[in-house]
Amino acid sequence: MARGAGAEVTDVACCHTRRTALPSSLPTRPLGKAHLATSKEDLVTTRGVVYIHAAPPALCPHVEWAVGGVLGMRVTLDWTPQPTAPGTFRAELSWQADPGTASKLASALRDWMHLRFEVTEEPSAGAEGERYSSTPTLGLFHATTGVHGDIMVREDRLRAALARAATESAIGAAAEGATDGDIDPATRVMQEMQALLGKAWDDELEPFRYAGDGAPVRWLHQVV
């Protein structure tokens, strides 16, 4: 019995020795949700472009201040004359920053009535791409974009557009005393689709985009 007790104590001591030696040979790493959240925030960024299609000279420094305020740094743009609207200037800025930066940039620029601009943001982990377009006559347009820059329209918006087209066709036929054949439902649907795709903004801005081909582009990274 004494030998058995002694052997049991020895076994416990040996096991204790082995267990205390293992941690020193294993790498350690932080665990928990806080660590995972910090790692994701450090890694997730996205890219985009600010297109100032036309700005009066007096607005140019204000545009630089607004963009710099969002990106957290001083911004100096390379302004060139905009031939489509003589007396105005254009500039482009490529940026890299946190997801959602395009929305902040558009909000910072939208209040100037005489400014034509667009802001794009590429899709990133957990965030869809975005495009904002603004003109003095039409205001601000927003669209969700895919990896190739194409506009992505959600199912609920498509269903709502089809419902509006059907309702407007019926109301128009009743108001005009016309038959179903006098109102073209396809025309109503086409108008709704064009509104979802921002066709009016494309039509107005396309000449300004074309005039900007080959213009200098500046790259900026957000200050963290």
C-alpha cells in the first residue's frame, strides 16, 4: 500500500511537470470578439473616384476643403477648363478609405447648386458599391453598383416600379376616357426603368464625362 501510494504521488508529479512545460512552447494569440472586430476594421478599405465635372472658379477651393474634410487631409486638385461649360473647371480624385466614404463625399458636395459631380465607390467586404450623380437641375441620384460598376436594382424596387407603371396606365386610361389599346403600358415600364437607372443624369452628364477623358487624376489615401 505504501509503494502504491508513492507511485501515485510520483505519477502526479510527472504529469504536473509535463503540463507546466507545454505552455512555454506554444504560441499565444488574443481571442474574443474584440480582437476579431479590430482586425476587420484594420483590413477593410475600399476605393473610389470623385469626378468634379463642372465647378465655377469661386467654388473650386470650397470643393477641395469639403473633400479634404471627409478624407482627413489637405486636398489640392488639378483643375482644368471644362470645354462643355466655358468658364467652369473640372477635376478628378481617386481615393482609398473606409467603406461608406462615397456617401460622406456626396453629402459634403450636394449643397452647392452650381456643381456637377459624381462619386463612385467599389464594393468591399460587407458593403455594396455605390454611385452618386448630381446636377443643378436634377439634384442627387444614388445607385448601388456591382464589381464592374453596373447599376444593381433590388427586387423590391423593380416590383414597385412595375406596380406604379400599371397604376399610372390605368389612371391615364380612365382620365382620358381611352381604351386599353390607347395607353402603352410598355412605355410606362420603360420610363420607370429609366428612372431606376438614372438615365436623366446620364444624359446630362455624358458630355461632361467625355470632355474629361485624358485629364490628370490624383490619388489620395484617407488618414486613419
